[in-house]
Amino acid sequence: MTQAQNHSQVPVDAAVLARKAADSVAVMREAVQKYAKVVYASSLGAEAIVLTDLIWTQVPGIDIVTIDTGRLPEETLQLLERLERRYGKRIRVYYPDAQAIQQYVNENGINGFYNSLALRQGCCAIRKVEPFNRAVAGYAAWVTGVRREQSAARASGAPIELDPRNGLAKISPLLEWTEDEVWAYIRGHKLPYNPLHDRGYPSIGCAPCSRAIEPGQDHRAGRWWWENPESRECGLQPRQRPAAGG
Ligand code: SF4
């Protein structure tokens, strides 16, 4: 491999991993029992691969959706197809409103999001937040790939809690997983994943807003790197990383 590989290759205890997977399935089954209408908005990132496998093999009551922002890397769309082919199931894809994009591009240019924080957030609002809200409308609970170790803001969360921003119950089955465990699960089950992770991308969203980083560099340097660190949010999960469409 000629380029930086930023994802973990660390082996983990197989028994621990199996127990965590079983716990995650139990959390999701409890959510289905409790809320009936449960949706998972997949980012198609590493955590999403684990959750998709657990849901499609063990928790069939959860619908999986994703947002195609119109600016995703081709590798992400190919991954979507590989997942569907592997499991013989369909991820429901939501798209931004065409007229809203038309107006944004007319006014700000095709890459207007580089020009100011407001324009970047406006683009994310049109391409991600609005379709996300449409995708989860009518559901009582949504699943996230949040892990406790990702930030202080996530450290105190519970696997099932109410999300005050959208009134949905928020289900976080991977809360106790480490990054090493996520990758060990992907490797152990030979699951497809985005090849951009092998090219140094820690987090993959829209192509113009994601980039490779050097090993050891802060993961946030891979997204919206031209902005101040405090403003690098997409609107789907305040103070957290993107949940869908990145
Ligand atoms: S990540 Fe970039 S291209 Fe994607 S919606 Fe946000 S600003 Fe637009």
C-alpha cells in the first residue's frame, strides 16, 4: 500500500467483540419492541457497515435509508450497491430537493460552499438536513452509529434516549464499541467498506468536503478543513459527526 492507511488493524478479543455485537442487537431489538417504527440513516461509513450487517442479519424490523447528496464520491455509491448485493436488500435513498439545489447553485455557484460558513451550512441544509428530515419523518426512533469514545459530548449518552431536536428516540447500539472493534468486526466478517478508508480518509462525506489525512493527524482535519474547528458540523447531530450522507 502506497498511501496512508488510517483505519485500525489492531486485533481485538473475539469473545469481547461477539458480546458487544450481541449487546448491540439486544439494544436494537428492544428499540423495535418499544417503538415499532425504527429507522437507521446510514452514512455508509465504518460504523454503518457494522450496523447494516447487524440489522440485516439479526434485526429485520429496522429500515435502512441513506442520503445521496449529489456530491458523494463514486466509491460511496459503489459501496451502497455492494451492500445491497451482498444482503439482497435495498437501502432507501433520499435525494435533495432539485429546485432548492437549482436556486443555491444559481446564486452561489456549484462549489459556493467554500466561500463562507453560511454558504457551507446552507449547502448542508439543502443536500443533507432536509432530505434527512424527510427520511426519518413518520418514524418513532432512529439508530445512530455514535460511539462513546468519539468525543466528550458523547461520553455521557445512553444507548436509548430521547433526542429533543426531533422528538425521536435516539438509539446508539455501538456506544461501547471502540474504533479497533469496528474495524475488527468488518475484517472478521469480510464486510465491504469504502476503499477511501484505505487511502487515508478517516471520514467520508461529500467528495469536495472530505480529504485524506496523515496518520496521527486529527480526524477532523479530513472534513471542512478550511473552516474553524468549532464550525465543522453538518446539522444532523449538533456537536457530533455526520450521521448520514456526511
Ligand atoms: S458536505 Fe459539502 S457538498 Fe456536502 S452538503 Fe455539505 S457543504 Fe454541500
